[in-house]
Amino acid sequence: NFSPYFYLLYLAKYDVSGAGWLRFVCFLPQAVLSVVFALKHYRTPALCLTLQTISFVLFNKVSTSQYFLWYMWLLPLLLPNLDMTPLRAVTLTATWLLGQGLWLVTGYMVEFECANYFLSMHFASLFFLLSQCYIVCTLLSCYRP
């Protein structure tokens, strides 16, 4: 689970009083970003839908590799409007791969080696989230309607 909330929800699993509150707080970034992107980018549907889908997946309580396909198929719709050098495209791809690779290493250790790498996995999830935010900000800065 790539979600930045995974570890917090894992720790709150047996804390009945705090778990409901935490689940609600986890939903807020998705809702706020969806509304903000809709209000700001409604004139460019491809960009708007891509940003809403990315933010929904990134800030979801459960986020697995299959979820990335939800917005990957929208990226080709943005390509004609992206003013990006090949070097920047390679940098964004490398950023994606590094973020996902770091998480997959810790995920492997937890899942297959039964190692207690939950905190490392949490930091990898946070790094993955930050790397995806960087990619989204770069796409926004390179987008020309």
C-alpha cells in the first residue's frame, strides 16, 4: 500500500477512538484537491480530470500499483500541451521509478522477508508522495493550453 496513511492507520488499528477521526482526516486532501482542481482547471478537461484522478489516487487510504493505471492512460491526452524538454521527461520518469523502487524494496522486506520495516515503508510512502507531487507540479508548470 503506497498510501501515506498506511502506517498511521496501521498504528491506529486497535485504537477505536482515534481511528474514525483519522479516516475522516485522510479523506480531506482528496476532497479539497478535487474541488480546487475542478474550479481552477474546468476549461481544460484533460488536465482537470488527470489532476483530480492523480490526487484521488495519491491521497487515498489504499493505493496500490494498479491504481496508477487510473491516471496513466490520461497522460497521453496532456502530451500535445506539454512544453517539456526530453531531459525533463527523463528526470520525471526517473523520479517516478526512484519513488516506486524505494517503496517496493521496503514492501518486499515486509511482505516476503517478514522484516519489521513498517517505519521504513512509511518514509518510502512519504517520499513517493512527495515525488508524485513534484511530478504534478512540473506537469502543471509545463502545461500550455
